[in-house]
Amino acid sequence: MSNRLGVCRDEQGWRIVILVCGEALIDLFVRASGGSDMSTHAVAGGSPFNVAVGLARLGVRTAFLGGISRDHFGAFLVDRLAREGVDGRFLVRTDRPSTISIVATADDGQPNYAFHGDSAADRSLQLAHLPGTLPDDIQALTFGSYSMAVEPVGTTFAALAQRERGRRVISVDPNVRPAVVGDMQGWAVAAERFYRTATMIKASDEDVRVAWGGRLSIADAAAYWLECGAHLVVVTEGAKGATAFSAAGSVSVPGRSAIVRDTVGAGDTFHAALLAQLARTGRLHPGAIAMLDLSEIRELLAYGTAAAAVTVSRDGADLPAAADIDWSTQPCLTE
């Protein structure tokens, strides 16, 4: 049966939990208003944080694993996760400060960026913070962005991904942030730990360009990720749409028409939508993903692009609920 958001449920409700692993941070928008005054606006952010919120809005039971400060900003982040319906049982609270990404906008509208994250809460997760075992109802884990590469959290999450590899779906979004991770050669080594555990990799064309300095095409990057062991690789190209690669071949879908306000959160929306669609259709298992045919993969891509089109039509990372997405061509296959 379906709930009011159009998300498929069985008679007992959702038994699927996706554990989103990564950073939650504060985007602080600062604007000079003349003289000595500045106006500020704090927004909850971080790519994994957005994915968790997106999944919850799409009706999937979702939990978040990450280090969050006990400071005022950390309390803001925890409250936001709770209000969105994200399970907080795996949160690790710490006295370390919250990471703050500052976006300063001058009167001419030009932004300048500064990132304050050294020794912050989201980087501080250690092996001892990991749950000894995960509940059986967790069917998938996601990893992404700079928390794959900075330490000690990168090594901690890599150990978790390796431990759960093959037992649950591992979904990875590199979401490359050179300004945060610094040494790109070191980032590549760190990221490969996750690629070799992944069931599914979702990336953008920009991720491919930055990761390999323009040396690899999208198809070449996808071939590398498939050789690492992924069953499904999806690369988004903004308004152009998305292309997926698997053992069955490759398939592309065009982007959805939308009036674009900004693209913040579009990639996170796409990632969340892929996972939600797999959950909704009973395919959120490593073996099931490996067996997807091209028509089924095309359906996944169509849903992801439809979801992302909603987000880009809104200000900021305001991810859609299932009812917001035009998915009339996406039948509920479990009914």
C-alpha cells in the first residue's frame, strides 16, 4: 500500500533503514551592509546531512552517524535532524566545535568563501565511536564528501564500510571538495578505500573533472569505479541529465525542465532519490542492484532527475518530499 506521500509500504510499514555517515555543518552567510555592520544567516548543511534529510522527506527511515558538537550550532543541527524525522541514535556528541563554512557576500554580490573545520566535531569520529554491530534493519550505508578523506573520521568510516561490505548496500558520493581536503593526491588514496567497498557510486561530472584533473572521461571514470567493484555507477551532468553504467551497459536520461534558482543540494537530492527509489521498489540489496537491467536503471535515473529538478527550482538545499515529485511514470512496483 502507499502512504499519503506516495511512498510504498508493506502492512507493517517501512522496515528499511539507511544509515547516512558523514558531516553535518553550518553554512554561515555573511553580507556587509555598509559601515561596520554585517548581517548573517546560519543554515544547516553538509552533503551527507542533506542526503539524510532528503531520504527522510521521501519516506525512508533514515539514521545519521557523525560527530556533532555540543555547542549552540551542534544543538541546532541535532534539532533539525529530529524535526525532519532522522533517527539520532548513532550521533556522537563532542565538546569540539562545529564546522562552519562562511560565505561572505559583498555589496557587488560576489561571494568569498572561508572554511573553519580544523579539529572540529565532524572530523573527530574515531574507531571507538563505531557501533559494534548494526541493527538488522539497516539495509544500506552512505558515505560522501570530505569526511571520507580528513582524519580521523576518514579512517573510521573506511573501516565501517569495509566491515559492512557485501552485507549491506554501500553507496558513495565523492562530492570532491579540494578547498577542504587540500592534497588531492592524498584525497584520491583515501577515496579509493570507499570505492572498493561500494555497491553504488553516484558522482557529478565536476567530481570526475576535479578528481582526475580532466584526464579521464565520464565513461573512463565509470569503468574504473566498476573495476573497483561497484555494481552501479551514476554520473550527473546538471541540466544535461545523468548517465548510468553497470555490467548491463550504459543508459542516459535527459534533465528535467526547471526554472533554476540555484543548484545547491541538487546532487544530494539525486543521491537520496536513487536510494529511496531502490528502497521503494524492493531493490535495496547488493545482489538486486547487480541484477538491474537497463530499463530499471533508466527508471532510477528518471526519478533522480525529477527530484533534482524540484530542488533547483527552490532557494538553497530545500529537498523535496515524495509528493513534490512528478513521478507519474514511476509505478509502485511492490504493490
